[in-house]
Amino acid sequence: AADMYRDWPEYDSGARCYRLALKYDDAHLGHASLAVARDQNNLAVNSYLQGQSHSDPHVAMANFSEAEQLFQQAHDTAESAQDSSAQRARSTMNVALQNQKFLRDDMEQIKLSAAR
């Protein structure tokens, strides 16, 4: 359901779903789980896309800042994951890092546009 909300785009509804999934997985699987890293990454993507949808650069940057923190958390959680193979953990870490790179590129573009 969260992906559906994100794709519509109903970002606030998507965020609620992703937060519920994160809370559930954290409580039932433990923080050092790839499911938790996935949930953090999904919530970060939702925040990132929400930021991209705003024309106000201050609102966009607030969303981007939240996304950046969540991408880092996803990376760190995957790095410490104890419930999967090293290959799956590396793959999850790479996804979070690649998403973070796209985010930082967009953040830089907003900063450059504001400086003009």
C-alpha cells in the first residue's frame, strides 16, 4: 500500500505506511535486520520524492534532509544486519548509497539555483 501512495503521489499516506512497517519490523525482527534497512530506504525514497514535488526550495530541502538521514540509517542498518548473507547486505547498502548520491546531486542543484 505504501508504494501505491508514493506513486500516486500521496506522500504523507505513504510515509505513514512505511513508518508502520519500520516500527513492526524493528519490533519483530530487531534493528539489525535487512527488513528494517529496506523500510528505512523506502521511507527515505518517499521523503526524497516528496521533496522533488515541491516548488518551494525550503520545503524541498527539509524533505531532502530527512531523506539523507534515512538513507544513511538504511546503509548503517544493512551494514550491521545479522539476518542475511553478506551479498544481500552489500546490495542493500549499495542501493542506499546510490539513492543518497542522487539526493545529494539534487540538493546541490537547489543550492546552485538559490545562489543565482
